[in-house]
Amino acid sequence: MAITIPDDYVYLDYAATSPLCEEAARAMAPFFASGRAGVSAQGNANSLHRPGRAAFAELEQARKNLAESLGAARPDEVAFTSGATEADNAALFGIARAIANKRRLQGAKERPHVVVSAIEHDAVLAPAKQLAAEGFEVTRVRPDRQGFIEAQALEAVLRPETVLVSVQVANSEIGSIQPVAELAALTREAGAFFHADATQALGKTLVDVAEWGVDAASFSAHKVGGPKGVGALYLKARTPFAPVALGGGQELGRRSGTQDVAGAVGFAAAARAAQDGWEGEAARLRGLRDRLYAEACALDGVETTVKVEAGSQDFLPNIVHLLVHGLESETLVLRLDALGFGVSGGSACSSQSLEPSHVLTALGVSDDDAHEALRVSMGRFTTERDIDGFIDALRKTLDWA
């Protein structure tokens, strides 16, 4: 049975996914003609005939545009993937295994060492767990209580055997923005490579892979107004990499499989739109975030999970994370949904789990409090009126009989 969504429903779960933006929709429209009309617009970018060459040209222009938006030095440093999960997997497996194999051939006996933060997305933590099963030594670095990975904490675990460090740019639950450039510099001094999951950062804070000094970074189209099922892996030139997806050798051998040209074009258009206006949009969202924190925490039983000062640029401008004492996350989400507001209890990728968020437990939040978490995330179409309505709905939820 189809679920009907009212026209006045207010979506406040942009960290899970964002609505398709106009720029991406316009860019992709020519690729969706049906029947014979779609033949020339939907060629395989790896074919030699004219439809194939036309698709290839569109793909490479999208790659060039996206590389410019990300601050990459060259278009060929960007490989398209099916999303950030694949990009994260490819980065961890591809870089760690490539370096480990090279060291084995050179006679190294030490177990190769990988470092990840304890608040990474599961798309990083799960590959790290698999690498541990393959014989790598894996260290998880814990954040401080506010969700930041401190430079001294990373420095303390780096060693000669370290081959890869993976620390996200911004956390999808609490919104903390990591000092990526500083962490990448420490990693480079230790002789290791650095990967950053930048999925939540694009369009919300400064994104420049060259300025960060990272060797690899992962991105997702649908987090920034692009289509679902498309992502990208930035790989700095000459970064060791053993591909995970094998087959026809597409994407310069880094990711086999016929490319989604329409998706790549939509991703590039959405990324450009987000990056071109990110500072003004971030300032607008920051105002909404600060207001929402202040008014929500004025209600009995509601407190912030982390301390976010008004105007702070150390946290994403679009994420508000609350602890609502006395109500479980699932109850909060369903009650607010019934009142016409879409929010979440944490990362959408683990929303079916009964376990408390690993991000919150890493901060030292108790299991009971972690089960009372509420995440509100805003985006391009969020208005002051939406915040008015949400505060009223939250008040009604707390007074629910």
C-alpha cells in the first residue's frame, strides 16, 4: 500500500538524504528519454560508436567539474562509485592492502597497522574490522567528550608499521568537524596515508582535498542534492591502491563496472551548486541550528548531547543533536512523524539496530541516554517557519497523553 505524504509535511532529516536539487534534475533530464529517443543519450561510455563517445564525453566533463568542486589537482584523481559506502570500502581495502602487499614483498615481518576513529560511519568501521581479520592491527582512536579527535590522541598511536589512517571530516550524528588538515599532516610525517570520509561535509563547510592534504576522500551525491546510487572516491595521484571491484577495468582500473553517466552528471551539478554558495547557506543554517538548540533545550527534559556555542563553526551548521529524557528515540521519531515532521534518532544506515549509537557511547554517553537521542538535520529547503512548527511539535510530543 502506498504511503501518502501530506503537502505540508516538514522534512528535517537531510543528514540521511537530501531532496534532489533543481540543478541536478536539469542536468540529468536529457538522459531519461525513453525508447529510440533515448538511444543517443544513454550510450555506454566504454563503447566506440557515437552514442558511446557522447556518453564518455559527458562522463569526463562531469569528472572534471566534480574534481574542481572538490579541489582535486586533476580530474583523473576522481573515480565514480555507487556511493560513499563503496568509496569508503575501496579506500580502506585498496590502500591498506596495496601497501601491505608491497611491504611483504620487501620482506617486512611486522603486522601492518591501520588507525580509524571510534566515531566513523560503519562504512569505515566494518572494513577496518575485516582488515583485522586479515591480519592487520587496527586501532580505534576515541574522541573527546565533544566529539573531536585530538592531534595528540592520533600522534600517540602512530607507529612505523602504520599504513593508513581514516578520520571523517564531519560526524553525521553530532556534527563535530575534525581538524583534518592537522591530522593528515601528522599522518604524513609518520610515513602513512590518510583517508577522510567527507560525506557530510560537502556544501556545509570548506571542502578542499588539496588544502586538507589528504590522500583519499569519500563523497556521496544524495547527501548534497544529487541522485542516490552515485558517489566518488578521490585518490591523490600516486597513492597506492589495489582495486576491490574487478572486471572491465573502468575508472582507470580503480572501479570496474559500467558507469552511471546520468548519475555522475547529476552529482557534479549538485556538488557545484552546493560548493558555489556554501558560505552563505552555512551561515543561514547556522542561525536555524542555534535557534533550534536554544528553544528545544528550554523545554523540560531536553538537553544537548554536545555543547555547541551559538555561531560555532566547529560543528556542522545543519545538525542538531538532542537527548530527550523519558522518551526512546523510536517513540520520538514516530510521534513527530505523526505530527508532520521527519527526523531521526541517529544515522539512517543503522536505524533498525536496537544497540545504542556507537558514536554516543564513544563520547561517554550512557546506554540509557543514547536510547533517548534525537537528530534534527536541515538543508536547502528548511525555513524559519519549519523550525517554528518543529518546536511546537516537540512540545506536543513531550506532553503526549
